[in-house]
Amino acid sequence: MEERWSTDQVLALAPDVASRKAGARLALPASWSGTGTARAAVWGLCAGSGSKPYQTVVDTKGPGYQCSCPSRKFPCKHALGLLLLWSEAPGGAVGPAEAPDWVTEWLDSRQERTRAAAAGPAKPADPEAARLRAERRGRRVTAGVTELERRLTDLLRGGLAGADREGYQKWDEIAARMVDAQAPGLATRVRELGAVAAGGGDWPSRLLEESSLLHLLTRGYLAEQRLPGPLAATVRSRVGFTTDAAELLAGPTVRDRWLVLSQLDTSDDRLTTRRIWLHGARSGRVAMLLAFGAAGRAPELTLPVGLSLDAEVAFYPSARPLRAVLGESHGPAAPGAVPAGVPVGPALAAYGAALADDPWLDAWPVVLSGVVPIPGTDSGGWQLADADGQDALPIAGRGPWRLAAVSGGHPVTLFAELGHTGVRPLTAWGPDATPVPL
């Protein structure tokens, strides 16, 4: 029998608070007709402002969504309302039924796209032209890296004093040169240098550290041919070279029962980036999925925290493979168990080993077991400590009031990102084993 999601798992899909509230208002049988579930799909017709109801269908294996409403959010309020109606709410308002044609056509098209992706990328029409384009880009990137090397040398030769008074214009101009050189990864890191210089506090030390890492990256790219394969792949990805997702899925994949550890959105003026962390029950590996949406629009890929997927994942090449692409799912998703974690000490050791392989890591994923948030003193902020108090980590960002509420002073299992400023809590499992996004 198909296992239905909990209300919390459905609400975790919502792109924002407004969608969560609007979806809850639609989770009433009176709002729907023609509902049903089959083939791991849920569908229904929702009355709208027009004469024709909206056709809404959700593939719970993906999950994936389709609705005839004009909303630019994924999932829209109709998909959320339908899932809430189908979930563990009393009454069982959505039962097994034969799928109508519009549902079958959409499900078949999704399966066809999955098969096409698994078949691998299409070969270029002109391999020689593709080779020449790759060589041309390589020359442009090398020229850009060489210019950046000179700029960094000039910066250090002239000293860092006064860099905080120059504003962003200088850094934006260098970043634009890196974009022209087709090295977007370098452009992003150059912009971050401008933010460091304008950030106040001990900015000279931080600017020196970030400039050194950027210098190490440029030297690594210029010596790429002499690097071990995994490290060379890491350097290329940090510079801005990408691998086609279809090409990855055509190669070796890792099939596992993947638990959704967290889902986090960050936005700027141009893009919304969604970072989804997965944990493999059998392999023990952690995978990071990235999804993007235009400014003001949520990314389409949405996975509720606590859900477990029997799926294939392909990792991007790297010295420490983390980023991945989600492939074919095998059967419907189901609620997952609490992941196994480690104390603070082993987590720190794992982070140090990862940095040795990839010094440009922004954060390292860790699952911590038996940890307690401890209020800070006058000289410091909150800390995350083992239950015995032997080891502790500073908590980065704002005070973890939600984590403190989940813990209640008792040990919890926690998924977090560990970086040079401390640990960033993302999901906690309290005594009742329910995942709580933080």
C-alpha cells in the first residue's frame, strides 16, 4: 500500500509562507473534484476564478508538479492543497482511481524525459567545431586567469590598506573581465573580495585569506596538467567549467535510499538558488542538489525534508564529490528514518580532511548526534556541544532559538553545514524523531 506523506512533509515543499497558508486553505474536499491517486501520482480539479477548473497533478516520485494555473511558484498553492488533502489528514479524501488522459499524458512525458536523460547527451553535429570551441574557451580562460594573477600581485604589492575605501567598483570591473574570459567561478570569488573589504571588522585578515585562496586557485588552473585527476576536476569546476547533467547520468550512478536532509533557498537580484542535501542510507554518502529559479520565482525541484527516495544520483567529478544530479526514481517516496550521526570531534576531523583535498570548500555537510545548543556568554555567542561537554563548535549566524526549542536542553540529532565561521544548523531531529527545518 502506498505510504502517504505527513502534513509537515507537504508543508516543507512550500516555496514561501504565503504559499503554505494558501495551500492550507485549499485542503478541503469542497475545493476539489475528480481526485485520485495511481502510479505514485495524485491529481484533481480545483475550482478557480474562471469557469474551467485548474488541472493539478503531482508525481510523488520526483516529486514533480503540473498545474494549469498561471502561478510562477513551484509547487503552486493548488499542488500544496491537493497534497495536504491526500496526506495523513483524516478522511482519506483522495483515494485510488483510474488516471484520466491528461494525467497519463503528463506522466508518460516525464518518463520519456527521464529515459532521454539516461540515454546520455546527444553527440554534437560537428565534433570538430565543438573541439575548436572548447580550445577557444580554454585560451580565453587562461588569458583571464593570467590577468587575475597580475591583479592579485598588484594588490599585495601595493598593500591592503585603503582597500575598504575603494568600494565595489574596482572588484566589479575585475569580475566583469572574468565573465568576458568565460570564467564565472572566478568572477563570483572576485565579487566576494569586494564584500570582504566592505564588511568591516577584521577585514584585512579576511581579505588576505580570500586573496590567497584565489591565488591558489589561479596557480592550480595554470598548472592543471600536472595535477591529479580529481584535483584537476575540482580546480576546473571552481573556475567555472561545468559538466552536462545528461552526460553525468549516462555514466556511473549511485542508487541508494536517499534521505532529504535539508532544503535551503538563497536569493539575489538575479537568481534564486535552492540547495538540497541528501544522505544515502546504504552508501553513507552525502549529495548536494542545486536548482535555480529566475528572480522572484522558486526553483522547480522541491523535496520535502525527511522524505526518503529510492533513486539514482550522479556526482560531478571532484576531489571531494558532493554536488550531484538526481536521476531516475524507483517507486514512490516514503518517510525516512533519523540519520546516523557522529560527535563533534569526528565531524571536525572530517571537515579538516575535506579541506586538505579541496581548500576552496565553503561548507562541509555533517550529521551530528547527541548535541545540545548552549547559550553564549558575554564573550561569545551560542555553541553546539556534545552531551558530555567534551567538544563544542560556535554556531554561525543568528541565535538558534528554534533549535533550542526543539532540543529543550536535551541532546538531538542535527544536520548542519560546517565552515570556517562555525556550524550552521539546518535540520534537527528531536525525541519524537520528527525532522524540523531550522
